[in-house]
Amino acid sequence: MKLRLTFPAALALLTASCASSITQGTIGDWYAVTAAQTPFYRYGPQQGNGPDEQLRKDAIMKVIRPSFGYVKVQLQDGQSGYVASEDIGLASKSLVAEKLAPPPPKVASQSQGEEFDLNSDDPRLVAPPEPLPEASPTPKFRY
């Protein structure tokens, strides 16, 4: 008996075998880096200039699709790219809650006077430009 695989069936079988480390969760779940660090490639692992950055352990991301030993992911900040599928695993609910928690509110200082934001774009807080040096007269030469 001959076994014939159609192209879509062969492609599905190949994709399923490449996604073996991603089978714990589903696409769209939060995953985390399980290695000490892993290279992150914006355009693919075969780009000529090496990884764009290194993701540290417990960096979270969502899986977009598995791709032959690498996984296309979207990072927490919205960047998308590729990481090695062996370096990530399903993130725990506590890790996701920790990473997605809003930053703590700023504590207001108890100063007496008016408070200024020194990082403001207010033109009143910008130092005036230094005056230009006065032009000296051009010497005249006699020939």
C-alpha cells in the first residue's frame, strides 16, 4: 500500500513537528524566555548582521507563529521578531501579572513652595542663548 501525502498535509505535518516546544500553550498565550538570555532577530535568524538584541530570562512575549526551530513573537512593547523555540516556554500567570502590572503611582513630595517639572518643554525653563561675539573691524592692508 502506497502512502500519498498532499502538499497541505505534508506542510501541516512539518509545521507540527517544528512547533513541538510550543505545544504547551496556544498561539496568542504569553510565553517567557526560559534561558539566561536569547537572541532576538527583527527580520529573521538568517539576517546578515546578527541579533538585534538579547532578551533576558523572564521577558514575556506572545507567539505569532512557529517557524522551523524559531518562533515569530510579539514582545510586550509591541516589537515583533524571532527567537529560538527552545529558549521559550509558557509563562506562569504570576509572571505575566507582574510584567503587565501598571507602574506604581508617583508619591507627591511635601514641599512648601511651587513644584516645577524640570524636564518640561516650557520655553521659560530654557536658558537664553549666549550672545554672539561682537564683530571686530576688518583690518585694511596697504599694498
